[in-house]
Amino acid sequence: MTRDTIPPVDPIHPGCDTNGPGIIALIGSCWSRYPGIHMDVDREMPELHALATYYARQHGALWIAEDGSRITGMIAVRPLDNGTWEICRLYVAPSLHGSGLGHALLDRAEHHAITAGAVRLALWTDTRFDRAHHFYEKRSYIRHGPVRVLNDISNSLEFGYAKPVNGVALLDIAAATAAESRLADILVACVNAGASVDFLPPLAPDKARAFWHQVAADTGAGKRALVAAWRNGVLLATGMLDLAMPENQRHHAIVRTVLVHPDARRAGLGRQIMRGLDETAAAHRRSLLTLETRAGDAAEQLYRAEGWQEAGRIPDFARGADASGHAAIIFWKRAG
């Protein structure tokens, strides 16, 4: 084998207890960027001295990334209850932020958990770690549950984040806000691929994010209900119910903005979203659902297959980017 054919060395490998000093140095370098966060290993984190054993005893695993003799990244994972696996202690040296190492570490941990049978992934992150929040949200995690109080010397508060590996979830305002960036990516991809959902291509990302920010606010106000679907740990589909109806239509909800990322179509995600919306409508005591879609759109087949009935057609209902007119089909369905 020549020098040119030697495969590159993977910098990520299982950690061992002797990595303790390097792990402590790495965490300290990350925490030093945030005022008010203090590190007392022996008092609050003695497990760092033998972290590989600590996670092995919990049937988990630890990985580190090295550059020569310096530990530049780390991550761990462990099983909890009911198919949930927890992502733990993801740290990357500040000089390597934005290098892709964090994604590579998270890929390793998620793959391990999913291969071991995880149905849900969860993690905790300090409320002060803004950069980490954006990273996890980009990776399809959403805010979940109340803030956790640690009562440590740093007076730490932590946000919980989670995501299903596969399946549908109803998003509250915290989850909807955390999902804004990922939902904006889906909306941009769908509109630019020709989807008829109130926007014209090319859709600017800022405009898409503003749309989802308003949806999150409406969700918190009880005006909308938002569901999302994941496949292999990636948020790829969404849909919503408009619940803000006149007082003589409180039994009625309107299905809006059903989206499946173009790269994930024909995988059953649209069907999951529609059934999630149906269940959500029933939970809100809405017995009648309506929606409108462009005639001839691929979604039309999905709605018919899910038992929706055509109520009529409106010609020239919407205009495309080329100003051509498109008819809309109005569908209805009994919820539940």
C-alpha cells in the first residue's frame, strides 16, 4: 500500500479512563466562554476521572476526537427508559466550532443509539449555551418538558431537547419555536420544488423563518395546532390545523401547510402527518375538517386515499410564478 492509498485516520474513537485530564481540559475550555459557569470536578463531576467506565456501567458509550495528543471533541450516550437514549456531554474545542466535528460526533452517538433500538433521543443543555441550542435545533431536536434546575455551584438551568427517531409529535410553543429553522428549510425546499402553499419561488429563508415564527406564536395562543414527523431522526414533514374559527364553527378546523421535504417523499410521511392532524382535531373536539389544494397536485392523491371528500373546485384560485392560473379543490372530512 502506497502513501497515497493509505485511508485517512478517523479522529473519533472510543474513549478510555486515561482520557480524563484531556476531557477535563476540553470541558473547561468550553465553559470558560460563559461567565458564571464554574468547574469543580472533584466536588460535582468526579466521574470525569474515569468517564469510560462510568458510561459502560450504564450500558452506554463514550467517544473522543483527538488531534495529536489533544482531545478536541467528545460525546457520550446512554439508555434510559422506554426506548429513550440520552445524548450526553457533547463538547467541541472552541477553535473547531463550525468545522463539522460536532456533527460527526453526534452522528456517531445517534447511530449507536438507533442501532441499539432507540425510538427516541433526548438531551439536556445549559440555558446559557445559545450556540448549542441552534446546533441541536438544526439537527431536528425540539424543546421538550420543563427547565431543569441543577442546584450546582454555577446555578445551572437546563433546557430539555428531544426527538423521535421515527414518528409524529404535536408541538407546543417551545417546541415550535425550536423547530423554526428546520421547518423553514422544509418550506423553502417545498416551495422551490413547486408546492402550492401560499408562497412563490424562490422563497427567501428569512421570509420562511418569519412565517414559522408567527405559527409558533399562534400555537402558543391556541389559534393553531402544529404537528411534525421525523424519519431516521430527521424532521422532514409538518402540517397544521387552523383552530381560530368563528363561534358558530367551533366544531370545524382547517388543515393548512402540509409539507413533506422533496427528498423524503413517498416514504409515508404525508400519511403520518394527515393522521396526526386527524387525531389532534378529535382531541380539540373538532368534528369537521376542510382543506384546499391545487388541482392535479401530488397531495390530491394523498387526501383522497385518506378518505377526504371533494366538495368542489374553484377555477383560477391561485397563480404560479409564471402568472398561470391554477384551480383549487376543496376537500372535507369528518375528524376522528
